[in-house]
Amino acid sequence: MPPPLDIEALFAVIDRKDTARFARFLAPDCFFRFGNGTPVTGREAIAEAVAGFFGAVGDLSHRLIDWWPVEAGLVCHGMVRYTRLDGSALEAPFSNVLYLSDSGLIRQYLIFTDNSALFAA
């Protein structure tokens, strides 16, 4: 079983939109999929994709409701609040499945949420 992941620290980094620190949680060959978006592989490519998303929203904040360690990693769920660049907001539920490497880095990061209204016209 991999070492535990500090999930609260991970989401604190995400909510600060700190791409460089976020990338430190990822294994070099990590696989990342956000909702029904195009999957991305590799720490640098994921950091670039996440930085692009961070730049497209004014702010974001996650409220973790619960999380469970599982043999391969961690599962969590909660609510996320996105603030758009125009100041309006969207709140949505999310669930994440995080598979961890033997070193405790995330090797698969799967986000399940419907944020389609975030950028809807």
C-alpha cells in the first residue's frame, strides 16, 4: 500500500492556483483526466493544462466532505466553487480518484464533476 497523501494540502495548493506546487504531488508519468476533458499524461503537460484552467477562472475553492484511503490510493468527494472572470460563480459537486505510486506521488488523477456550465454562453 502506498504512503498516505495529504489531501488537505493538495487542495490548499489547488485553491491557491499554485501550479508549481501542484505538480510536485504528481509522478513524472502521471495520467490526468478532468471530467470529460482530453486526458493528459506527464507532470509537465498536466501542469501546463492545469495552469491554463487556473487562468480561465478568477478563483476556486474546494470543500472536502469526506475521503477514504483505498489500497491503490485515495477517493474523495466534496463541493467546488468556481468564480468566473466576470465575478459570477458556479458551485458543483466533485469526486476524485487518486492512484498513488509506491513513493506516494499521484500516478493517476481522475476528476469526476460536471462543470459544463462554467464556460457556457
